Amino acid sequence: MSPRARHICYFLDYGALSLYSLGCAFPYAAYSMPASWLHGRLHQFFVPAAALNSFLCTGLSCYSRFLELESPGLSKVLRTAAFAYPFLFDNLPLFYRLGLCWGRGHSCGQEVLSTSHGYHLFCALLTGFLFASHLPERLAPGRFDYIGHSHQLFHICAVLGTHFQLEAVLADMGSRRAWLATQEPALGLAGTVATLVLAVAGNLLMPNNSEAPSLTLPWRGQRPGPRAEEEPRVGPNQVGTHLSLEPTGAEERGHRRGGVSRGNGRV
């Protein structure tokens, strides 16, 4: 795969993850909001803010690839932050309900969290830890190249977390639907589709705009060409060409500075 195709595929992957974070915001805004937030500003702007977060996530993660060679540490920090921030924002309702019901059990009424919420949060935190730490292959290099490395475990935890997240949303929908029906109306199908279409279009434009700079960067595995004032290096397949008796450009310039004119042979 060429460097260009490789980085474009990464950009599209980042855009898909950003849209996943927006998709999480839709059911949370509809079924998982705390009772005290239903008529507040955060509830009203929760989905639009999640759409803006998806743009920020895609842009920051794409930009982090431009820093891989010069600042690999900063590139890793920016990419991790690009995905950690939407996760923290989307789960603000759950964190609030968890803190509100901590130690109270089922006595907190509509704010109680199902066990699936806890499993989802645990898998999500474990996913982030594996992504950032590169364990266990850092402890035994070479032994986890095919089976058991952090990227495999990362995807396993992500899939399990998504499963428990869906179970948790279904539990909230079943237990809170009658109560939420008497509260503020949800975004609605038309608003959901319009927000999603705009977010998809914007996230597709970002990788497209990021493609042009990627074609001029010295990606890993590519050697930059010679500068204008340097003579090109002789490659293995160019030896025969450079064994000619004709003077090279550098030799000809040296003869001319010494007063030798190749045209008429006079000094």
C-alpha cells in the first residue's frame, strides 16, 4: 500500500470513530439524561455539541499524523485526546447519575444505572488503557506479534463495550420511556437524520482536505530528494551512466572557474 493510500485509510477510520461518538449522543440525549438536566441548556445543545465534537475529533486525529516523524510523543497525546474528549462528553449524563446514586442503590428512582452501564464504562476505560500503554507487548517484545497484542485486545474490549452500551441504552429506554414521554419531547427522526447527514458530510470533507498536505510530507520509508545546490547521489543502477568520460556538472564549473574554456581550448 502506498503512503498516500495508507494515510487516507487512517483518515477515514478516524472519521468513522468520530461519527460513532455522535451516534452515542443520540440515545443518551433521548433516554439517559438525568431528570434535573431535561429542561437545561446542556440537554438542548447536547447533540449539536456532540456533532461539533466529531469535527474536532476528526480534525485533531488527522492532524496528529502530520507530527508522527518530528514529534511522535505529541502525536500520540493529541490522538488519544481526540478520542478521549468525545467519550467523556457523551458520558457526562452517566457520570452524573453514577455520582448521584452512589451508595443509594435503587432508592434514587429514575436515575438508577443498570449493571450494563458499569460494564460499558469498564470496557471503555480498559480500551483507552490498552491504546495508550501498548501492553503486554512492551513487556515481552516479539512474543505478542500475532496473538495477544494490545491492538487485538483493544478491539475486543471495544466490541464488548459497544455490546454493553446497547444493552444499557435498551434498559434505560424500557425503564424510563413512560416517564420521559411526559417530559420534554425528543429531537425527533427528522432532526436526528439532518444532524447525522451534516456530520457525515463535514467529517468526509476533513480527510479530503487533509490529503493534500500528506502528499508533500516525508513519510516514514521515503527519502527526501537532493537539494538544489547538491549533486544527486549515484544509485546502484546508475553506475554505468556516471563512468562516462564526459565531465559532470560540478567538474565543468570547476574548469570554468580555473579559466578553461571547453569551447575553444584557450586558457
